[in-house]
Amino acid sequence: MSSKDDATAARHLLDLINASWVAQACYVVARLEIPELLAAGPRTAEDLAAHTGSNAQALRRLLGALGSVDICRQRDDGSFEMTPVGALLRANVPCSMRAWALQWGGEGWQIWANLLHSIQTGRSSRALVTGDEGFGHLDRDPQAAQIFNQAMVDLTLLAARDIAQAYDFSGKRIMDVGGGYGALLGQILVTCPGTSGVLFDMPHAIAKAREYLDGLGVAGRCEFITGDFFASIPSVADLYVLKTVIHDWPDDRARDILQCCRRALSPGARILIVERLMPERLEPSAANRALARVDLHMLVALGAQERTLAQMLALLDSAGLKEARQIATRCEFQILEAQA
């Protein structure tokens, strides 16, 4: 390449490397609840600083910086307001990303700082931050559990309607295995009035799930069961749905979950695996960048991975599940249906 081409490539690389500042800036404004304070209208940096215990000059610089990425806007009088994009950093608004900003910029930021450890060992770096490679810290830390579970709700809601419409759930009793607060199950129950549900997860999730599903008006059609999907899963459903559960675990542990589900299957029952599927080779594209990020996050956070279709089919087969059928959705997730 010419020196001009080198410089262009270097600037592109620099933009990629430096892009992480936006994540941390979003984390800080969400943590300070700036979007909530601005919900009623514009305010000055001095006013916001007084309410958040911040330095006014530093906060003005942060908000100004976020103006460069269309998250907030400085008005002619010097006050600040959130843009429609930035307003999604508020809690309890449609398509809220506040919990994910807190998760990614908080615990996630610390874990990713140890990516080198994960690359060298192939293991999760979470234990270096929380003392636990899995999700055990959520049982010990209610605030972390609330942020994590709400983040999973918010991310699931972006795809839940497409998933609910891609498969015929009508007339079925559906267990959402590891379903958190029940965001996907709730959407299925809303979409298919003739269905009933069972939400199965750890106590830190089930404790808030009834309130969440009651808000959707479907809690009366749902049973709530606490348990450990590595130990046993009750045989009480026609469909066992696992959305973004298998990608949280390496092959041996994922196989254990699937075998536990298989043992719960009554004659005619099915398992639905809802996951992103990796291509055999990643090419430059926005969709592939998103897959690459999630895959590396699974590694650094959990010592796990996203899988190709071939890898998923091999995993299902190793767990004694057969007749796998792939069902496309209108979102980034695919559904794999299997039976014992």
C-alpha cells in the first residue's frame, strides 16, 4: 500500500480501538441517572452536577462528548437534553438499554480487561472479578442480579416478538428453561392466548419474575419453579425452550443441560434451542462484528462460545437429541427443534 493508504488504514484502526470510550461514557451517565433527570426537560451541567454529586466542569465535558455520538444535545442556552437515542438509557421505557449499559460498562468492562487471560487459558475471566466463573455471584449480590436480569429482559425483548411468531406455540404448555424474568415466555403467552407456561430458573430470577409477568397480564397462566438445570428439570411441559442458555456454557456443561432436558421430555415433547449461529468464517460486516463481539464475550465472561450450525447439531446429537429442525426467524436468532 502507499503511505496514503497506510494512513487511511491506520485512522480506521484507531477509530476501532478508541470506540470503547462510548460504552464507558454511557455507563457513567446511566449510573448517575442523568437521562432520568433530563426526562422532564433540559437542565444545565451545574444543576445536574449538584443532583448527582459530580464535578460540573467534568460533567459538562462528558455530556458534550456524548453530543458527538447523538446521545445528548447541548442547546443554544448551554443546557443539555437527551436525544431520542440517549433517552433509551432511561429505565422503564420501551427498548430501554440502561441495564445493559450498566452491565457492559460495569462488570463487563472489568471482565474484558482480562481478555488476555481468557485467550491464554481458554477460561472465563469472571472469577478474577467476582470470584466465580459462572453465575454464582448473582445469588450473593442482589444489585448485580437485578442489573443482569433486567439487561437480559431488555435484550430479549428486542427479539422476543420475532421468535414468538416464528414457531407454532398454540395450545402448548411451554417451559422457559433458565428464562430469567420470563421476557420470552411472556411474549409467547401474549402472542398465543391458548398457551400456558412454566418459568424455571434460579431464585434470584424467579423472585422478580412473577411481578414482571403480572405486568403483562399473563402471570395467571404461568407456573414458577426454582431449580438448577444441571440437577433436574421437571417433566411438566410440551415444549422446553432454552434461549441463549447453551451459549453460556462450554460443550461438556452444555451437554449436561441438554441431557437434563432430554430426561424431562415426555412422549411427543420437544426442545427448542434459540441461539445465534456463527458462520464458518467471519467476514467484515456489521452482522459479523456483532457475532464476533458476542462470541468473545462468551469466552471472557463464561469460558463458553457461540456455535456454528454443525457444532450445535453435533452437541444435540451427543446429548441424545435427534431429528433437529432449523427454523429461521426475522431477527438474528435461529430456532433448533429437537426431540429424544
